Amino acid sequence: ISLLFSILKLKYKLKVVGCDHTSTAYKKNKLIQSVRNKLLTKLDVMVALTPQDQEYYNDNKINSVYIPNGIVTQKIKKTESSRKYILFVGRLSEEKQPIEAIRLFMENQVYDLGFKLRIFGHGDQEQEVLNYIQLNGYSKYVEIIVGETNPDIIYRDAYALLMTSKIEGFPMVLLEAIVREIPCIALDCPYGPRNIIRNQVNGFLLDSLNNDEFIKAVNAINSIDMLRIGKSISQYNMESVVAKWSKLLKKLAFD
């Protein structure tokens, strides 16, 4: 849509703000990327969801401002939690590496700590993931739930959220978990998790998906002050984000 409006702007007197959900870290064909960037320079401003995205836009002479996604904290229901699940929430696709999440859980025998791995999502690797669970006899400890969209159900009774993505944009699932006082363990992939997770405050960033690093993070979660978790993402409060959007639109209106 941003590209479409950049073309329309060449003909009509429009003020256009672009914003991509997809991270600039995703690799594209060089020619396509070059044409795409040239078109984006025609926009009045491109909203970057992470500081790294803004740096990329600025390096390519695309006018940019950093405004992250926000979350409405007032509507979050605080309920009692049995804290018996490790969660994976996201597309079952190659870049999200759901099989790596299952491998980490099973090889480290996290089930012996009284947890189950609960996977919410669907995607082109869904059948592959189901086959992996069945062939290895993991069904007792790992379950796939497809079609659930209610976050109050998804995050209920969670001990932690696990993100194994090798590439991310701005992962809202981390905000959704943290605002519910659920610590997150994520691979420190380009962009995304490193903008949200603060080590030993609301979770842990993993340098790699090796077993030692993962199980240390699982065991260290009990040392996190649960009362500080939600406060650690105050900059993503919807009121703060809306104020940034309002400032940007007012500036464009009077330029």
C-alpha cells in the first residue's frame, strides 16, 4: 500500500505516511529493493517500527520517524495463573522456527519441571510440525492449537513465552505477554526482540539456540520480579504511541 500511494503521489497532491509491518531486515532481490526504496523516497514520511528500521530508511534517503506499535494496558485482565505452560505464539513458518522451539523444550526435558509446550498458530509448516511431534512421540508434552485469537485465552496459565524466530519485525506477541506479566525468552535476531526484552527484567535474549543458554534462561525466570515486568514496556503504552502519531500528523498538516 505504501508503494501504491507513493506512485499516486507523483500525480496527485497528497501527503502520504507509509508504514510497513514487515521488517527491513527481510532480504529481497536487489533490483526490487532498489526500486522499492526509490518509490519510498517520494513519501512524506515512512514510519519505522524499530530504531533499526529508521536507520535503514535514513541510510537510503527515505524520510523516517520512529513510532513503535502500542498496546492498550487498561484492558488487560489480571487473573490467577497456574504458570504451567511454555508458549509459542506465531506463524508455523520457516523463519519462526517452531520445530526449534519443540526441540529446545524436549531435549532439555523441560517437562520434568512440570511444564507443557503449548503452540498457538498455523502456517505452511503446520503439517511438518504435527508430523515431527507424532514421529518423535512428543504429543504428551506438546500441543498445537489452531484458530484461537483471544489473547486472554492464549496467555492464560503461561510461565513464559518462547520466541525462536531467526528474523522479526516488531513482535506484538512479546508486548501481549509482558503486559500480562509473562516473561519472554527470545533469540536475539535482527530487530524486534532486542527492542522489547530487557534481560533479567522482563525476560532473556539468547545469543543462540543452544541447550545450555536456553535452560539457564528457563531456570532464571523465577528470579525475575514479576511486579516490574509490565512496567518495563511503558514506552509502548497506547497513549504514548498515539501522542507520537498525533504530533507527526499535526506537523504534516501545517507543513
